[in-house]
Amino acid sequence: MLEKLHTAKGTGTYLKYLKKIAKLKVLLIDDFIMQNSTSDEVAWLIVDVIEEKQQTGSIIVTTQYPVNLWHKKLPDSAIADALCDRLIHTAYKFQLK
């Protein structure tokens, strides 16, 4: 998905691709923030996707990190705040052991 978003930005079809994602019934983001090298640009792409999708259907996010560590894993606290605002406050959380 991230590669397609980068391509869409370069070809001027970014908003069209975001609308396509919004039409999905469920969006699954697997292994969220597993890479330490998540750049600001990539993180903001994820914020855009979640912001577009959150009003039109379900989002499932899997990660090995609890929410309280997201600020340490993401490159910018503003990005972490934006993601938490969009995901956490309306979420059902399941923690597996």
C-alpha cells in the first residue's frame, strides 16, 4: 500500500487512491510501526489513509507495541498524536499474550 501511495503522489493520483481505500469495507494495517526507520513522510501517509478511512468503515491495526510506546517508535510526536487521535479513542483494543 505504501508503494502505491508514493507512486500516486508522484503521478498526481494521490487523492483518487485515498478515495479508493476509503471504499474498502475493512482496512488491515499489519505489523504497524515494526520498523524503526519509519520516516515522517511514510508516517504522514499512514495518517492520511486512516483519516480518509475512519469515517467509512473499519480499520484493523496489528502491532507488537502497546499504544504508550507509539510516541517513542514514531519519528515525530505530532504524528503519534494524530494517529492516536484517529485510532485509539474509538477503538476496541485486544491485547494478546
